[in-house]
Amino acid sequence: MTIAILVLAAGGSTRMGPQRDKLLEPVAGMPLLTLVLERAFATESPVYVCLPSRDHPRARLLDHIAKPVWVPDAAEGMGASIRTGISALPDGVNAAMILPADMPELTAEDLRKVLNAHAPGAITRGCGSDGKPGHPVVFPRDCFEELQSLRGDQGARAVLAGHGDRLKLVPLPDAHALIDLDTPEAWDSWRASHLAE
């Protein structure tokens, strides 16, 4: 089974203010987006990354790690990224892992655990150690048509809601599946908690 990893990195990062891009914030000595792409690449799955445009600063981080998918209407919200990214996947892909790029605690091991747990026909979703649903989420090909019709900034919530009977949760350590960093305050708090460890 071929499962492609679709990294969502086309958002505007507007909650960080005009001077900062959350995906360029340094984590483990590199921009967060580079770290997420390297972890995805380490799974040996094909990796695609949704980006706003060829001239965006994030595009300079690309190398051999991922195939870029340009999202000209990225300002619409996450729906545009998922819609465009799913449409770019080749026919041989059986399922797609949706991976937001602003989740610094998801490790390559976490991603592999979700990938390995996926079974044909299921929707496989990472969750916190407490069972709270989070990311990443693997959708089978028969959900692609619905994902390609998404609009707005609600992500794939509607698709998930319509297929609750197919959902398989995969517990990941601590809050790895839940922590996303969207604001300067969230970044400061996260960094402070790691310094205290």
C-alpha cells in the first residue's frame, strides 16, 4: 500500500503577527518546516508539501525532501490546501496522511506508528495519550473525492464527521498529536516548558 504524506504548509501564519512565520521558527537547530519534512521523509513514504507560491520564503527550504504543491488560493484556508494537495497525488497512491506543518512534537516514529496502523478502508488518526483525537490523519482513496470538495478553513472535519464508524485512533506519546503552535504566546510557552525539562 502506498500512503503519501501531505504536509500542509500553505497557511498565512497570521496569528504570529506581521514579522514572524511559525513555520520558519527555529526548532532543534532548523526551521520547523524543515524539521517536519525531514521527519516525514524518514518514514520512507512519498512526501508532498503544500506551499503558497514559488517565491514564498518557505519554498527556499525545499530540496530533495518533498515534492511541492503550489496552492494559489491558500488564503481561503486549510480546505484549499487539502483540496489542492489531494488533487496533486498520483493514481498509484492508496491513501494520504494529512500532516499539519506546525506540530513540532510529532516525531518520525509517531508518523510511522500511524502509517503502520493504517488498514484499507479505515480512517486512521493520531490521538493524545488521553485518547483525544489529533493529527496526523490518514484518509483512504475513497475519501479523496470528498477531500477535493473542501472549502474554507475547517479542514477535513466534515469528512471525519461523516465517517465516524471507520475511524481508528492511534495513541501517540503525551500530547504529540495535539500540540500545534499558532501564536507567539504558544511558542513562548512551549519553549519555556522544554527548557524546564
